Amino acid sequence: MSIDRSRFRIINELKHLWPAEGQELQPGDSVEGTLKEKRPGVGSNKSNVYFLVQDGGEEIGVWGSTVIDSAMRDVEIGTYVGIEFAGMKSPRGGGAAYKDFIIGVRETAKAAKK
């Protein structure tokens, strides 16, 4: 028996994620939208997911990473966010390469009124 989805707000269903499973990011790939929610501990890796509402109204979840999580730590709900893949980067002291991202924020009219 399935639940009547019209009676519930589903909280654990992730339909649109960026990057999508198996998607190989290319430098310049990006996503943007108004930050709606930050959800910690998602999936088998207990990652953060940041839910953005894009200009067309579609909601997309962005998987966190060390770089994204660090930049998004103090970003408030209602802020317009842009995230761009900047390619692979090697740490100065050596070690494994990691995915680098450029994260930008812009204040929305709603956030400016606070």
C-alpha cells in the first residue's frame, strides 16, 4: 500500500540533483537559484544538500562537498546563489586532487527587507 502523496509533504525524495548521478562535470558547468533549504546528512555519505529554487520555479538539490559546504556555511535562506564547477585542483602541499567550485551570492529583494 502506498501513501496518499497529496496528503503529505514528502521530505526524503530527491528528484533533481546537481550534479546528477554519473554526471561528469566540466569546468563552467553551473547551477543557480534562491536557497530554500539546507539539509544535512543525506544519502550513504551523509552529505549536505542545498535546495535551490531556479528562476523557472523548479527546485534542484545541490550535493555538498568540502568546498561547497565551507562557502555555504553562512549563506542565509532566501539568498540567490550561483555555483560553478571550476575544475580539478591539487592542494599546495600535495595530496589528492579535488573538485573546486566558485560560489557567488546575491541578495534578493526578500532578503534585503530583513
